[in-house]
Amino acid sequence: MKCLCVMYHYVRDRLDGMEAGIRGLSQSAFESQLDALCEKLTPIDWPTFANWRAGAGNIPERSFLLTFDDALSDHAEVVFPILEERGLRGVFFVHTNVLTEARMETAHQIHLLMCKLDIDGLATAVERWIGRNGAGIPFDLDANPIDAQRVYHYESPERATLKYWLSCVVPLDVRARIVDDLFADHVGDARAYASKWYLSWDDLSMMQRGGHAIGGHGHSHLPYARVTAADRERDMRRCASVLAEGLGIERRPFSYPFGNGDESIARSCADAGFVNGFTTREDWIDASGDDHRLNRVDAIHVESLLEREFLCSQV
């Protein structure tokens, strides 16, 4: 028995305006992928998955579990009705500062700035900001091209190197200042944007009542590999506390922001009370291994993985 855990982010038709450049699945592409998954595999919900992993139940021979990261309003407005119509259940991972502070997450601000300014324009704006405010910060997009392409393998080299520098190189406090300033200058009020960009408590309550699992995605969506153990533990526990206060005490899973769930991070996740921890390491999940270092496959790779799986099974 094994399970394919599929990871989604943006799911919406974005045809007009600045958001047309957001990378994600259209509604029709999402529905087509669900058709393909249901044709070849058997859907399960998270309680069934968690019980199987705990040795308290079984799953079909080849199963799939749907997961959705980043607390995007897409998930209530587009995904939820589609899943309801099909009788499917998913896991929705929430970084909880969008609920307590109405804050626009830095990575999403970067996505919108890329749409607004394009890559060259954003790179120029960042370089100018550093010239005005950040003496001594090296802005070298050519320093880590291999690492950038490994992390952002689905992006062009230009997008990958800029995103990598902003996410993995520049100090986090400086990154926040750069992105907040540029977002205000070129896109608008981040708090106003956050109010339409993310799920609300009403959305989450509706989804939980409908049998979907609401999991943690950190409180502040921190890249845990770049912060201290104390900071990441505090962030995970804050996330668990906010979800318990708003949605009740439940068993919940967790997905690691930016996908990194090494052994130390996984232990912090378990200590914070989360039942499972999901990475972005791409492979099937079987009954063995660490419950807090589970594999997931990005939606953009699902079709090719299914082709390989069923081609091999026929040989």
C-alpha cells in the first residue's frame, strides 16, 4: 500500500490584470488533474491517512491525498466547491499570521511584484533599494545559479535566481523591509490586499465542518532552515495555539514552509503537537519512515509521475 500526496498552491483562472501573471493551475486544469487521479488512484482523507500511518487502519493499494498550502482564498472560492461536488476531501495548510495580523506573506508579495514589474524591473527596483538603504548588502544574482535552479526548478533561470536571492540569501529582516517598501510603492496597501488574498476564519470553519482537515503551515511562514531552533519551535507552537483557539482542539498535520523538514525541524514539529509533517521531497509515501518527514509531489509533476508508475507496472 502507498499514497501519493499532491501539493497545490494557486488554483484559479487569472486572465486579466496584474494577477494574470501568477503561476498556478486554472480551474479546468485542476479538474482535469482530479479526473486523472481518480481514474488511476483511490482518494482518501487525512484521518484515514493518519490512522494508516499510525498502524490503526489500512488504505487502498494505491491512494492519493490532496493538500493545499498557503491559506489562499482560491481554496475556499474555487477548490472547495469542486471538491464538494466530487465528494473529495483535502488538507488545507494555514500560516496563521494571516488570521491574527492580516499580513501579506512576503513570498506572495514577491509573486505580485514579479507580475507588476516583470523580472528585470523587480531586479532593478531591488538594486535601487539597496543603493538607497542597504549599504554593504551584496546583490549578486549570479552567485548561486545551481542552488537557485534546484530550489525553483519550475522557474526560468532569471526568475529562479531572483527568488532564490530574496528567499535564501538576503537576511530575513532586510528582505521584509525591501519587499514591504516595494509592494507599497508598486502594488498598494498590503493589509487591504491580504483581506482578499487569504482564507478567513469563516472559510476555515466551513471547510472543517465539511470534513476537510485544517493543518499548520507555521505562524509567520518562516524558512525554518534559516532561523534558530528556538524561533522555529516558537513559531510552530504559536501556529498550533492559534488553530486550537479558532477551530477547536483537533489532531492536525503540518506542512513545512519552503518544504524543508530535516530531522531537527521534524522533531520540533512533533514536539509542537502536530501528528504528521509534510516536506516537498517528491515521492510516494508508504507505511515506513518518519511521520514528520513525509513526501509530497507538486501538482505540476503529477501526470509524469503517474505515467511512470503505471508504465512500470505494465512491464
